[in-house]
Amino acid sequence: MPTFDELLVDIGEFGSYQKRVFLLTCVPGILFSFVFVGIVFLGDTPAHWCRSPAVDEIREKCGWTWEEERNFTVPQLNGAEGSFSQCEQYDIHWNSTDLSCGKPLSQSTNYSTDGIHLTPCKNGWNFDTSRTTIVSEYDLVCEHAWKVDLTQAFLNVGLLIGAVVIGYGADRFGRKLCILISVFGLGVSGVAMAFSPNYIMLLLFRTIQGVFGKGAWMASFVLVTEIVGSSHRRVVSIVAQIFFTFGVVILPGIAYLIPSWKALQLTITLPTFILLIYFWLIPESPRWLLNRQKIKEALKIAADIAKHNGRSLPEKYREMKLLEPNPEDLSNPSFLDLFRTSQMRKQTFILMYAWFTSAVVYQGLIMRLGIVGGNLYLGFFISGIVELPAAFIILLTIDRVGRRLPFATANIVAGVACLITALIPEDINWLKTTLAVIGRLGITMAYEIVYLVNSELYPTSLRNLGVSACSSLSDVGGILAPFLLYRLASVWLELPLILYGVIALLCGGLVMLLPETNGIDLPETVQDVETLGRGHKVQVKRNKSKTRDSCI
């Protein structure tokens, strides 16, 4: 029986049919980027100060603006004009009849401005009303500020769960079904998050968002890599990730135009439901159907691909005998299958470490670098633009020199850049910033290449599970990244960069132990993986060539 890669040669490896499906399956990447980085705007901390019911009465009585209330009643930090305390208030009786509307503190007979004791906020906070966020909604400031970071940690927990659960489901029940279920779940949880009655429910819906967001993104990514020929996989793999970056780039513009966090959440969530029309627009993976011995369904989709590509399905496939399913071939995928053989075990451990390293270094550099100060929206936009050159560098090199060398080089460049940046004096800031940007480009390249390499190193029956399980380590890295950054920086500001440099250099060495997959058909069985791991890629091709000849 021929492989699907051989069938693609006859019906078109990247024709109009695949291009249409490719564009459709890239859209979830944009929506996933909104979920992944949206907390930057949803969880932004507005200007705030302690609320006092007595001061509220004075404001109404005197007709103060919010700015006048702050100027008259909020302590200044270290006496600095225009800099106000956000977590402490004057310990004073504001309902005193001696207070005037002009300068209320100066009329007090019991206190002087310099001698007034301060006390932590007792009645919540007043927030700048020009924008609302989850911070102002649930009072996540001062001693509760850590809860904002916890929402992102819970998202990563959801991503971790989704990687395993949805990954397993896509290999057992199909890519298309899991995409549709994930899209629906992502939309429902996103809408529910906008109407969360309390912080605990917000965390719950945030976790569910992570589960289905990861499922939609990863199942779509695997589907598109499975319906194109090997010579086009690197293009669709890298371009698919550019859609994620595109989401990062356009998000600040959307957030700038929508000042309410609930309206913003609904704006970036509701389009998700439109993707339910994919039930009629995208196919199940024919490669997965063949692997599950559902030959009739696979050939029907193959004929449709050939028709839209201006070809016809050759008679040798139409007349092919439909084999009865072999129970051994239909065994359900198991997480333990990723470790059963020596080659599978080796590459699983290396890929897991590569995902973990990419997440820790990538998120760590974003949090530390602060590419642009001041305007949050402009700074975030520029930080997204910085990622685009990485994709084009990969497209120019990955077919010429293979996957393994650029993968290793990207990690090594990131590691060296981090180590050198840590040793440069603070007064040479331009050089530190330049090297940090180079490190960001390097780890972005590594992050994008690992997607491609991971999908090429597992057989069809375990591909979605393999990608999901290995990428789940990036979610673990995402959970740990802020804690590693801030804990180490409290010891020495540059210590996080030393950690990033060491783990990235180690990753660069380890990925050289992976087999090269450039120009190789996707492995169909575990035996193909073992053969490839022993360096016999020519033999793999020869065996497939014999299969092709035997079918003719």
C-alpha cells in the first residue's frame, strides 16, 4: 500500500486545495496569540490610590475632579510632586468639620502634612477611569498584585492540560474533530471570562481557555503539515507561526481602541465562533485516515484534493483493494509510546528540553528587555515586529542547510548573546540592548524551528500526541519563567541572563543529536523513526520507492 507522501506526488503536493486549507488553519494562530499575550492589556495596572468613603463625600460636596481629589488627599511618594502613593493613605479623620475644600489638610489642627501617619488602604481603591482592566475590576493591586501573574500561570496550566488531552484526542479521534471542539470551547470560555462574577471564576475560565486554545492551535498546525508534501512543510510551518506574530502585532491597536477590558475580551473572542464553519471548509487529515485504515474516506478526500488541484486521482489508487483494518494497526496512541524505543525515547527527551528552554528564555527576555519604555501599546507593537526577521531567516536557510544546524545555531547564538549581555557594564547600554535583541531573535528562531522539527520526527499515529506532549514542557517553562526571572534578579540583576545562556547553549548541543529531516517524507511508523534515527535516511527513501514501484 502506498504512503500518503507518494500519493501527494500524483494529486499535488501544495496546490490550490492545500493553500486554501493552509490559510484557514492559520487563523487559529491569530486567536491563540490573543489568548497567550492578551493579559498584557487585560491585566494592565491603571493609576490607583486608596479609597475612603469620607473622602468620596467630600469630593461630592466640594465638586472635586478625580485629579483634585488625588492632589488634595493622597500622600506623595517621598514628597515628590506628581508621584502618589498607591497602597497607603493618610491616617486622618476626613469627616472633620474643620476641613475646607481648598486645602483640606492645611486646615487640620491635629496634623501637619509632614507628620501625618500613613496606613495601608482599608476600603479598596479608586482607579483611573479612562480604562478598565481585570486589575480595577477585582482590586488586584498592592498586596494582591501577584494575582495578576497567577492568571497567566493558570493559563499555562490549561495549556499543559490541553497539550496532553487534546493531543491524545487528535491522534485517536482525528484532527478535524478536535479543532472544532477546541474552537467552540475557546469561544465559550472566552465569553464566560468576560462575565466572571469573581476572581476565582476568572481563574477557572482562564484555565479552560488554555486547554482549548492549545488544542485549536496544535491540531490545526499538525493538520496543515500533514496534507502538504515534504518539500513544502518548512514553508507552511514557518508561515503558520507568522500568523501568531501577526496577532501579536495587531493586538495593541485593538486594545488601544477599546478601553474596557470586558469589551476587549469579547472583541478578541467572538470571532472564534466564526471558525465553526470549518466543519464544511476543512477536511480530516487523509494521512491520519490512512494510518487508521480508513482507506475509503482517505481516497475520497484525496480525489477532492486532486480535483481542486486540476488533476485526477490515478486509477491505480481507485482500484486499490480496501484492506480490512488490522487491530494491531488501530491500537490507540499512548503517552508511553513516546518512550518505548531507544530513538523515540532520545528524541522525546531532547525535544521536551528544547521546548522548555525556548519558553524560559523567550518569555524571560521579553519580561526583562523592555524594548521600548513609556507607551505600552507602541512598545508592545515594536516587540512583535522584532520577531518577524526570524521567520525570514529560517525560510532562507532551513532548506539549504537542513533543520538541525539552524536549530542548534539559533540556540547557541541566543545563549552566547545572553552571557555577553550579562557581562557588559551598564554604561554601555546600547550594546547591551543590541545583544539582547540578537538573543531574542535567536531564541525566536529556535522556538519556530522546534515546531517544524517536532512534527517531522514522529510517526502519523503519534504525531499530534508527540507535538502536544513535548510542547507541554513549554507551558511548564511559561509557568516558571516569571519566578525564575524575579527570584534570580533579586540576587543579581544579570543572574537570569546567565541561566538563559547556559540552558540555551546546552540545548544547542543536544539538538545536534537529533536526526536530520530535510527532504525526508514524514515517518508513517515507529520503525521509520528508528531507521531515520540510525542515519539510514537513504534506506527509508529506497523502501518507499520500492513501495511506489510495487503499486504501479
